[in-house]
Amino acid sequence: MTTKAYRLFVLLLAAALACSPKNEEVTDQQVETAPQQEALDSIANTAQDGLKTDQNEVSPNLPMPQPVMQLLTEHYPGWQQPTLTTGALKQAQQYAQGPTIIRGDFNSDNRQDYALQLQQGKEVIMLAVLDGGADNWQVHELRRDILFNERGRLKSLYYLFLTESGEDLPSTRAAEEVEAPHDAVSIGIEKKVDTYIFQGDGFEAYGAGV
């Protein structure tokens, strides 16, 4: 290569290097990265596999043990969760549990029991299911009534809530107040409430006068 040609090659190479960005310029200017939070969100929002995790074949699906669901199906075939009226839903908003199912220790044996309302045909039925241990559950029917017909749709006027142990209840048969010895089932309709307390081998109702 002649000296003249070599100089021309060097000039062309220098011009090419001057036009191309430096390493720092490539990193800072040409590569656009999303903010960290946006990048994390894009990862978190990836599509999930539609896996079926509930193997409960008893309908409807309520958060209760399978033996309880089967027991309810045996006692009340064809039962379903009732639809509540707007009034019942509104009244129930002030309580932590309810309005269709509550949990508590209703017979003071340190086991979790359940109370719920269900629909069977044209009736609404409120009941308690007590855990006797070793999958021995007992059903106690508390009250039943005809469902309210609201423009052709059957709805429940009732709502359930938990009355905790130690709460005072006005008795319907005595002037003094009655203290709940353990968790109890309260059933309301509009502003009227009856509280069912387990006594010995069954439940006894007390009017709360609310």
C-alpha cells in the first residue's frame, strides 16, 4: 500500500469512528428502559394458567369443610345459597361476619362451628352446624320462613351475624340482661334481632330488642 493510499484509509477510518456513538452514549441514549415499577408490573401481569384448584363437587361452594357440605346435601337436597334483599344486605354491613354464613365456637368446646342460611325451594332455613370432633357434625335448625317474592325473584329478608362470648343480651322473659356464655348466632330481619345461644343439647332464642 502506498503512503498516499494509507493516509486515505486512515482518514476514512477516523471519519467512521467519529460518526458512531461511544459505548457510554449507546447505554445512556439509545437503549430506552421502562421505570422499575413499570417493569415489575409488566412481569406481574403475565397471563396465568387457568388451573382448577377446587375439587369440591357439592354445589354451591361455601367455605366449609367437605363433610359439612355433604351433610347439608343429605338433610336439605337441592339447597342453594339464597339471594338477599337490599335491606338485609344494608343491615348486615355493620357486622364483621355474615350475612349468609358465620363461624364461631357456639357450644364452647374449642372447635369451630358454622351457622348459615340456605334456600330450599321457596323456603329460607337458618341453621347451625356443630363440630363434635372426628368428623361428627350435628345440624341444629334454628328458624325457617317463606322467601320474599320480589318481582318474581325469591329473596331472603334475613341476615346473620356473630354475637361474641360475653356480650350482654336483653332477655325476652326477664328484666335482667343475659350474658352470652359463648359465641352465639344472631338472626336479624330489618332491625329486629333474635340471638340463639346453645344451652345443653340445643339452641335457645333471646330477643336482642334492636
